[in-house]
Amino acid sequence: MSAELVNTFDPMLLARIQFAANISFHILFPSISIALGWVLVFFKWRYNRTKAEHWQRAYYFWIKVFALSFALGVVSGITMSFQFGTNWPGYMEKVGNIAGPLLAYEILTAFFLEATFLGIMLFGQKRVGDRLHTMATVLVAGGTTLSVFWIIALNSWMHTPVGFEMINGQAHATNWLQIIFNPSMPYRFTHMMLASGLTVSFLIAGISSYRYLRGGRHGEIQIGIKTGVTLAAILIPLQILVGDLHGLNTLQHQPAKIAAMEGIWETQKGAPAVLFALPDQKERTNKAEIAIPKLASLYLTHDADGEIKGLNDFEGKHPPVAPVFFAFRIMVGVGLLMFGISWLASWYAWRAPAMPTLVSRALVAMSFSGWIALLAGWYTTEIGRQPYLVQGVLTTAEAAAKVPVPMLASSLIMYLTLYVFLIISYVSVVFYLARKADSSPTVPTPATTT
């Protein structure tokens, strides 16, 4: 690629793509470790109660996946912190008095908790008593949840900032409780926890089905399938409910984002739900539109004649429409597919003598479907905040550094190359662990001391 061509790129766009690549790669692994920690607590609890070996085997297999996910999550998170200083210095300069403490709280509470007990959880099963090992598992799972709490608190504040005042161009906290529990935080935190649960449930069901299709008939395989599909069948209706509440909250605080998600250009009552369209931001209209009359107003305002503000009310201050529009539909589409597959598979798992081959193959194909839905939802909410980095307080352009385009382009290529390699490696290792598990059935014997 010639230097002349590289220099034609928008440096802020390249910086945004680079950060998006970093956070997209990073979020894949915490989305697994967050909920998988609690599934491990469940497996451990069941083993403690029944002393049945298949619960211990399930714990032993999935703790390996947890360790792999946790390691990649920690390492990939480091690169993002560097970018705050290299690519986005205006962010910390303007809102660092709020962002800095929240990030520090995560390290001081969640990360230290995880780091302290992770070693006991991973390597202490034959060295410490069963009670201590169980407690370590619970504390590590709690640490991952606490980590999400602080990160989502900061991210939510960026969408719905409250509890601060501007002094000499810098944000200063006036009420930390308002900052932490800002208007969108409860919905985002719950939405993220449920998304993590769905990601893990399909991963467990998919990998267990993969082992089943290869002839594995160990008890932990049936446990994995039943746990995965049942958890998914329970969580997906809850996610739909929370998504509806989150949508109402977003309509109140970020109406431009809702307008982009729905592809609504003109403010109107009884707004239609646009199932498909090709948004044309230049002409400010939708092409090839397929819509259901009044449905958007019904599920957004719970009133078929409710008013929805259109994008033309926010001209110059609304996000790019097409990425938000399509990302939202991918998220919803994958969610509906999860709903159908999880309920069908749950019926077979609990009522039928065996899981049909076709359903098992579908579960294998959807092993990492949670990643797709998660990224689509993340792009919807983050791109939907543009042109702001902190809603109404700091624009993305104000926070960007003047980094030379060739430096941004070269580092972006290196990031993308490394991330593609690591994702392929991660998926390959997970399936390798599944194949290896059926050929090496031994598990560590827990210590008998308490």
C-alpha cells in the first residue's frame, strides 16, 4: 500500500477502527469467563452434594476453557488502556477524574480478588480442602462479575452522564452514587450478564454436542447438553424482557440512537417497525423498505400511536445510520434463532431418549453464536452513541489525538492479523480439548482435608 494512499485515510476513523478491533477482540473472552465461572460453581456444588464423578468431570473439563478465556481476556485488555493515552488523550483529559477512579475500583476490588484465588481454583484441587476449593471458585466467579459491574458503570455513565459538574473544561464528580448507578447502568449491567450467560450456554451445549456426535457418551456430556440448552431456554426470554426495558430507557436518554436502530427519518406517531431497508444517509430515506405499520411505536412506547423522534430532528448529531441499523437486526436475528434452538433442544434433552442428530449439529454450529449477538449488540450501542464519546459532554473528534496516519494504519494491520490468528487458535484449542477429553477420562482426585 503506497504512502500516498495511506495518507488519504481519515486518522480519526482509523483510530476508531483500531479501538473497535481491540475492544471487539477483548470482549469475546470476558463474555465467556463471566458466566462460565458461575457454571463452574454450579458443577462444583452438584459434585459436593452428590459425589457423582460426572459432575467432577464436567468441572474439570470446563475449568480449562475458563483458564484459557481468562488469560486471553486479561492480556487483550492491556492494549486498550494504552490507547487511552496514545489515540484518545482528550478522553482522560476531560473526564479522567471520573473514568480513572472507576477503572481503579475494578483493579482494586475485582482483579485482585480474581488474581488471589485463581491459582487455588485452577491448581489447588488436590492440594487444599474441598471447602476451600469451592470457596475459591465462588470468589473468582464473584470477581469476574464485580469486574463487569465497574466497567459497565463507566460505560453506562458515558451514555447517560450524571452526578458531575464541569470546572475549567474538566468533569468533576459531585455524587459518586449517581455516577455509578446512572440511569442506564442497571439495564446495561443486566443485559451484559444475560448476554454472557447465553454465550456460555450455547458454548457448553455446542461443545458437548460435538463430543456427543463423535461418539462420546460420558455422563458429563449429557450434563453439558442439558445445562447449556436449559440455561439458554431460561435466559433468552429474560433477555428479551430486559432488552425491551433497555430500549425504553434508551428512547428516553438517547432518542437519536433509537431512530438509527429503527431507520426512522421523520418524527411520527404510529411509527412502523422496519424489518429490512437500505438506509440512504445522503438522501435521508430508506430504500427497499419492508415495514409493519405502528409496530415500532408499540414496542418502543407501549402505545401503537406513540411518537418516535426521527433522525431529521438530530441532523449533524446522530450516529451513522446503516451500521447501527444492520447491527441491531443481526443481534435480534441471532437472538430469535437462539430462542428457537434452545427451546427445541431443551424439549429433546428432557423428554426424548436421545438428541436428534440434526439438532445436535445445529447446537455445534451455534457454539460461538453468542459472540455474534454480543458484538452486534455492542456495535449497536457504541456506534449509536456517535458523534459523542461521552453523551452531550465530549465528542469523539475532541478526544482524538493527532497520530500520523501511517502509524495508525500499520498498527491496525498488526492488531487485526494477531487477533485473527488468536481467535482461530482459541476456537481450535477449545475443540481440541473436547476431542482430548474423551480420550483421557481421568480427573484429579479432590483433597479430603477441609
